[in-house]
Amino acid sequence: MVSLPEPLAEIVDDFAAVDGQDKLQLLLEFSRELAPLPAELEQDAMEPVPECQSPLFLFVDSANPEHVRLHFSAPAEAPTTRGFASILHQGLDGQSATTILAVPDDFYSDLGLADAVSPLRLRGMSAMLARIKRHLRGAAAHH
């Protein structure tokens, strides 16, 4: 396993420990745990991720590069998207920009969801991570 931050590594381990439909069940559990948006973040101020099949909004607060805050919003009727957002939130929120940039782009393949979720949806997860990294690289360039 390559340099996954501990919370994200634990999530990957959780998925590795279950099989087949249980992985989907676990993903649904994550979808229910997605934190609500803080009141000060209006959805229209966030960045849409068009690669996702379902509406997803992402806000990256890198004002403190040692403690990056991530905020996601996805509709309840899109549990897969919410699940992915929740995994990234629980796995990466509060980590440093350097740590997040070191997460392999294909880390989600270790979740073993390829048999349970369509490749298109998995690409949504990849797109979310790519979007976060792009923001962090952009922020670093402005310092």
C-alpha cells in the first residue's frame, strides 16, 4: 500500500474485509454518514464535478495547507456518489495538502468495488480526487 493517510487506509481495509454485495452495503453506510454542509457554504459557491453521473459539489478549503478541509454535497437519491464523497471526506478531511497529493489516483481500486459498481461511477470517485488535487496544486502555486 502506497502512502495512504491512516483514516483512508482504514477505510480501504474495511472494504477489503467484506465481499460482493457487502461492499455495496458498506458503501451505502458511508453514504448515510456524509456530513451535512456547514451553513456558511452555499451549494452554488461550490465546485461542480461534471464527471460524476449525479450532481456533486465539492469545496476544498486549503487556507491552512497542514489541515485541508473538504466539503461535499450530493443528493440522497445518489447513494453511490454520496458514498464515494463520504469515503473521501472521512479519509482525507483534515489531512495536509502534501499527504492528499501523495494519495495514488487509483487508490479506489483497492476498495474492490469494480465488480459491484459500474466503471463510470468509479470514474466519478477518481474525478473527485483529481479535482481536490488540482485545487491543492493551484493553491500551492499561488503561495
